[in-house]
Amino acid sequence: KAGVTQTPRYLIKTRGQQVTLSCSPISGHRSVSWYQQTPGQGLQFLFEYFSETQRNKGNFPGRFSGRQFSNSRSEMNVSTLELGDSALYLCASSLQGQDQETQYFGPGTRLLVL
Amino acid sequence: AQSVAQPEDQVNVAEGNPLTVKCTYSVSGNPYLFWYVQYPNRGLQFLLKYITGDNLVKGSYGFEAEFNKSQTSFHLKKPSALVSDSALYFCAVRDLRDSNYQLIWGAGTKLIIKP
């Protein structure tokens, strides 16, 4: 099976712009979780989608949003970008959810905000 | 509140020596525990997990972890380190009483294996 794919892999934006990141989970996986990874804050949970519904949400401002499509592909959107949004954004998929199941991570999208 | 701690930012080990990466947790109920590894410029890869059963869990690449309920720890171990084990290691926990199904992640420990 193909692994989790994320596009684009690298992105450069300027403050105030918005960005959309895409994640395609492993075939058959219904849960997609998004994380932000920075050197200072480590790995921080953004949200989890399961069957097109947001099941969990971390402590991020409303500028961060997401959605999941019927084929389980997920997108994450960040509006009004700030310098502090520069990070590696990771997507992970699992069959039913992150509660007890192994998550499979994509390679990430590295976002640089100038 | 749930939490997980990886008390060491970095661990240095000589190749061939045993290695331990520490993880302690705090949950109100029984925990699910995970270890993941991240190689440079890559996403995280699953190593092993403890759900129930034997306290000693064996995982990928020769790693194992021991669940210690009394010490609320889940340390990652390997009998003989390889240079290729150098990476960033993350511990994660989920409280079975948490209906939000959310994993709580440690800050990560950088493991450096010197030849």
C-alpha cells in the first residue's frame, strides 16, 4: 500500500497570506490527524478528522481549520499567516483513530512564512 | 490532567552500548503508550505500543520498552546501539478515561549514537 502523502512538501508564504495543505491517507484509513512541529514547541496536535467530521481539536486559533472529504483525503488551511506559523506540518492516518491505533505519518509540509 | 515527560533533551551513547530513552506519564486512568521515531527530514515512524498485557513490549529495529505502572514510566531500550539509531524519539500517551481519544506527546529526545 502507498503511504501517507502530503503536498506540497515545501512552501514559502508571506505574512497575511493563506495556505492550504493536503494529505492523502493510506487507503482504507478513515482517521486523519494534523500536527504542527517546531523546534521550540515540539509536536502539537491541531485536529483529527474521522469520516468527514472533526472529532478532536487542539489549542490553536481559529485561523487554523481543516476538512476531510468522502475519500478520507484531508486539507488544512491557515489564514492570515504569521511568522510563528513557520513549521513542519505533519499529517497522520489510522484506521479508526488515534486512540489506540498506530498512526502512520506523512513526510510533512515545511512551511516558511516571511 | 494528562501529561507525558521526556526528561532528557538529548541522550549520547557509544555504538554497541545499551541505550535508554526515558518517558514518564501522568493519566487518571489506564494508559495507552506509544513510541515513535523521527529521522531527519522525515515524518514520524511507529516503533511500538503498550495497550495491555505483558509489561515488556518489543518493537521495530530491535527496540523494546517496559511499562512500569508503579513508576508511571515507559522507557525505551535497546541492548546494543547502532549509529543508524540516531534520531528524534517521541513518547505519547492516551488516557483510557479520555473520551476525546487524543494522544498527548512528549517533547522528544534526541538520541545521538557515536561510532
